[in-house]
Amino acid sequence: MTSEQEPLQIAVEQRTVGAVKVAIVTPVGEVDLANADELSAVLGSSQATDTDSLIVDLRQVSFMDSSGLRVLLMTAQDREPHFAAVVGPESAVARLIDLVDVADRIHAAASEDEALLRIEAAGADAGG
Amino acid sequence: MPAADRRARPAPPEIHDHFAAIVEFSDDAILSKDRKGIILSWNPAAERMYGYSAEEAVGQPISILIPDHRVGEEHMILDRVLRGDRVDHYETDRVRKDGRLLTVSLTVSPIRDADGAVNAASVIARDITRRHRSLALAAKLQEITSELSREVAAQRVIDLVLQTVTAALRAEAGAIGLVEGEEIELAGSVGYSEAGLAAWERFPVSAEAPMAHSVRTGQSVWMTSSEALKERFPALREASVQFASLAVLPLTSAGSTFGAISISFAEARELDPEERAFLVAATQQAAYSIERARLFEAERLVAERQTLLAKAGELLAESLDPEAALGRLAKLAVLHVADWCGVELVDDDGSLRNVAVAHADESRTELARELRERYPVDPRAETGVPHVIRTGVSELYTEVTDEMLAGAAQDEEHLRLLRELGPRSAMIVPLTARGSVFGAITFAASGADRRYEDEDLAFAEDLARRAALAIDNAMLFRREHEAAVTLQRSLLPESLPPAHDGIEFDARYRPAAPGLEVGGDWYEVVVTDDGSVVVTIGDVAGRGILAASVMGRLRPALRAYVLDGHGPSEAVRRLDRLMKEQGRAEMTTLFHLQYDPVSGRASYVRAGHPPALLRLADGTVVELDGRGTPPLGILDDVEFPEHAVEVPRGSLLLLYTDGLIERREVDFAEALTRLKATFAGAPHGAAECLAWLERNLEPDIIPDDVAMLAMSN
């Protein structure tokens, strides 16, 4: 049961970097079957979608299962190429991403700055 | 010198008469004694006070009035007076002719002869026994009040009141009775013989007896002899009355009488006004303290019960296994509200099944269980659990008698067991959900201190309502779970291809335990027409019936692609396309391997799935971790590259779902390492290998809800 599970907290922030409006979504806690829908709802909300780019910062996610991964992959596909995920090295999420070989699909980055760079680069590629 | 002056002028005779009259009619005892202490004169007040007539007293030594413990003091007083001094208002004890002690205030003065020598002493004694007593009682009352104010337990208050009041009044015995419904129940007593008490443990408020009278009328009863008592209460004429005098006062709070205190004296005794006042005040204080303590206890009980309900709620919510939850509920009940607790549920066929038994005394739980097992509840019974289940109406047995046990017993042995458990009070409440009764909880008390009343029943019903709700949820969940397990099982291959050409297969699927939803684990083994072997394992994201139904569509589709002759990359690509076409945004991971026994070569596709493990004949374990792809079903533009691997004879291949390693408590890499180590030691043969893994993997590595597929060649 998930009775001892900490509730999932999700913060959303909008930022303008240069001429680009970026939404940064930061889930905190465990993302699993029980709350993947919550993450999905936030990623689909106007706060996250009426921006040029979307970054999901997963560094404070202590555990993610395939339901969480599915939400992440679908969002990455929708926003492609204006999407990046920040993944802490050696984290449980990093190992999951590694296991299922989706690092390039979600444009995994080690930091926010790197994520922004990757979005820029991906955007340039897409534009060119 | 003034003394000489008085001698010089003898008083006129009429003055002597005045003094004589004063002495004669004084309320104070006035007497005189000579130098040796022999009584010389004795007035009527002395007669009244000490009980001796003048004839009896005059000529006797003063010591007849002095209790043993005051003898030394009398010598001291006499010495001082003989020296010419006076002793004023000296408080001491004296003893009456009848032996009773008095408290007196003495004024002793010297009497001189014509030469001025002291030859006698005058004594004026005032009886201050009552004043003294009154002060002592006032002090005692204060003491009781202060002690009572510290007591919060009603029983302690009752005992303390009885002890202190009987001691202060020098009474032989005392009792307090409290009104319980239409009866008066003995709540405490001191000094009575057991035989004397037996008749008064519990009697109707309507009884013709002093306490009942006092409770009914709110009046006190004062009886100074057993004759008077029997005259006033003819019903007691046959009763053996131990005591001569009796005082009964009502215990009243906020205008209503809720009990009475009774004080008995061995001898016929009229209480003096101070003692009565004391008794009245002490009774008031007792009434107030008892009422306060009972309120406090009631509040504490309410608080305790609220805590208990909250605890029960938590405990019921924690478990989705109804029987386990009921077992814990029964244990909780015997810690707080019962000595024995049992739960019966109605099975689908209408029979009753005992699912929980607990006894406060752990060693008796077995006895209680034995009782329920050997003598299951008869579903046709007119009363008890079956009746409660049929009607949905609770039953309350405040008093369980031996006749009731005998009536309920199916045979001698049953009666023996029932008697051994000895329920004295019991209640049975229904478990009701969505309008139907699906069980009942029985609470029984065997101790003398617990008797169920209406408010206990209300509490038990409340507890049962909460339990029923939680259990109903759990049962619904379990039904759904069972349906999902059934579905998932029905969607997995009924059997695997038989062993051929030295190639064997085996698979295990462990469904999730109740409390965990069924996952979407699936596997398939296909042997194609050209003899190649295809093994696949997958895991649909999500759980429950939906996930099971998704994998139910995937398996036959994949099978068709394989049988159509599509290699791993193409078969998986088609499966991915199929999923996306259905537009349900479902996702599955997959490990798909095709093995050609002739060439000993295999190729595989890994889509978001952990690597399969291959153990070679020399014991080396290889991870089939060729670069994978994302899971199937949601992403566009995915290629599914194939990886080649040699599978020589003597190999053992293990495919598993990520349930085996994706545990939040255990690190992936560590779990994989441990799995590899255990797998390295497994015996050869697909079935043997899986049995070995099940036995040897730690529970945290091999959880429920996991699928494993093994192939040996």
C-alpha cells in the first residue's frame, strides 16, 4: 500500500531566457502509478504548455516507475524538440532512464543550464 | 495584706447563701478536695457531668475521675495549687462513672484556712467534650475535603469517604449504594460481614429499606435502635440486623439523588448535633466528589473510546485483507472493551465462518478458538450471531446467566467450554454494508468489573459500522483483484511448448498479493515451423484489469507476427505500431529473443526492458544488455535494432519482468547483481532453475507480481 508514501509535490515556474519562455516543472517525491496522473495533469496545464520550452527537473524524484516514465515520454514527444529533463547523476531516475534507454528521447541533462542548452541546440537542429 | 483583710471581715451570712445558690445551679461542675485529693464537696452539675451522686463522690479520692493517662498531670496541678498558685482553663480528659471520656476545661484554685495556709482546692470544671469534638470533626471534614479533591477515581473516592467517615464517628460499618437504572448497587463498604452484605449487593430502588427510602425521598433516615428500624421498615423484620443504630443520608448532586451512604453503629446511639452536622457535610462532599469522579471517568472513557475508534480506523484502513484486519480489530477490542471478541462472516453459500477470535488473556485465546471451531455457530439459532445477521439488529446481554449458557450449549462438553470462558455480559453487533448484513462481531466480558449497558452497545455499533465500511471496501477490492488475477492468468499461455530437441521452457507468474494491484506482466513462447524458438516477456505500464486487458491484446498479435515469419525487429515494430494505432497511449516494455537451435545463434530486441541473463555451460553469466529502445506504444519514429548472441548448448536463459529488480527499496544495480549471483548457482533445466530462484532469492528481490521465463538447451 502507499499509505506511508509522501504526497507528490509539483512546483511549476515560468522563466524567460533570452527570447525563450521556459516552464520548469519540478516534481518532489515518488512518481508511480498512484500519482502519475497528477504529474501528467501539471505537464498538460497551461502553465506548462503556453511556453516555448518545457524542462522537467527530476532531481528531487526519489523513485519513478514505468507509469511515471510513460508520462514523461509522452510529454517529451509532444513537446519535441523543445523539451529536456534534468536528471541527477547516479539517481534512481537516472538508472531507470538508462535501463530503458530513453536518455535521448527526453534530452536528459545534468543541470538546468545544460537542459536549456540542449533545448536551444535541438531547436536549432529542428529549425535547420 | 488583702488576704488578711478578707479574714478580718467575715462575709455576711446572706452572701454565703448567694454563693451556695450559684454553686447549686451552676452548669459547671464545682467541687473541692483536700490536700490529699479527697473530694470534700460536689455540686449537682458535677453529678450530671461525672455521673456520681454527691453521696458517692464525697470522701472518694479525686482519682476516680482521672483516666490512667492523666494521673501524672493531676499531681502537677495539685502541687501548684498547694503552693498557692491557680490553674486556669486547663484542658484535659476526665472519665465518667460509666467509663465515657470527657474533655473538660479546669480552673483550680487554692482554699486557705484561717491562718492563710492552703488546706484545700476548689475545682470548677466545664464539659467541653462537644466543643472539642466539634472542632475535631471540623478538622476531619477539612481533611476529607482536601483528600477527596485529589481523587479522580470514583471507587477511590467511595472507599476514602467510607473509611474516614466511619473512623471519625467511631461507627462500626458503612456502605455507599449508587442508583443504576431501577436498582441500587452497592458501590463500596467497610465493616460489614460478607453474609450481611450478600443481600444488599443490588436491590430495587422500590425496596422498603433505609437506603432505598433515602434515594426515593431524598431524605435522611436516622435510627437509634434495631427495634425502631424494624418498626419503620417492616420488611426488615426477618432480616438479621447486625447493628443497633443507623444513619442513612442521600447522595445528591444538582438536585437529584443518585445514591445514599449508610453508617452503622454497634450500640444504640444518638448522634449529637455536631456529629450530624459533620455527617451531613461529609456526605455532601462525598456526593460532589463521587459525581465529579464519575464525570471524569465518563469523559476519560469517551476520550479512550474515541482514541480506540481512531486506532481501529487506521488499522482497518491499513489492510486490504479483511480477515487480517478483523483479527487485528478483535485484538484491539480485547485490549480495551472486551475480555473476549469473535467475528463471524457470512460466506457466499450462506454459512457462517469464524474469521477472528481474541481473548484478553492470551492463553485463553486458544480456548476461545477451540470453542468456535468445535462448536460453530448454528445458522438456524433463534438468538445470538445468526439472529443478529438475519435481522441486522444488535443484541445486548447485560447479564449472562448460567441458565443462558446451558440453553446455548449443544452438549456437556460445549457447556464446559462455555463455563470455562465464563462470559458474564455480552453484546453482538452486525456488520452491515450497502444494506446487507455480512457478519457480526461478538464482544464478551468475563470479569466482574465490566458489564455492558446501552452506551457500550452504542459504542460497539459505532465500531462495527466503521469496521463494516472498511471490510466492505477490502472485500470489493479483493473481488476486483481476484477478477484481475483470473483475467491475467487467462491471458497468459495455458501451457508452454513441450520440451523438444533438448530445449525446455518454464515460466512462473506470481500475482500480486491482495493489497497490491495486479500488474500487466506477460510472456509468450512460440516455436515456429522452421524450428526456431521465440521467447518474449513484457510488462504493461499500469495495473489492474486495464493493464491485464492490454497485454491480453499484445500476446496473440505478437504470436501472429512471429508465426508469419517476422524476425525480432520487424515483429516488435509491428507490435509497436499496433499499439499506437489503437490510440490508447498504453505502454509496454519488452524483451524479445529468437533462437535458432540449428545454428546456436539468437537475436534479440530490448525495448525499455531490463537485460535478460544468459548462463553459459562454463557458468559465466552474460547480461543481454545490447543497446535498447524506449518502451513500445507511445513514441513515434522508433527503430528496434536487433542484437546477436551465441547460445551454445548447455545454456540457461532467464527473462524476467522489472518487478524483479525495480523495487524502490533496493537499488537497481544491486538487485541485478544479486539476481545474477543467485542465477549463477542455479541448477540446469528451466523448471529447476525457476524453482531454485524462488527458493533462494531474498523476498525483497523477488516480490509478488513478477513473471519469469526460463529456457534451457
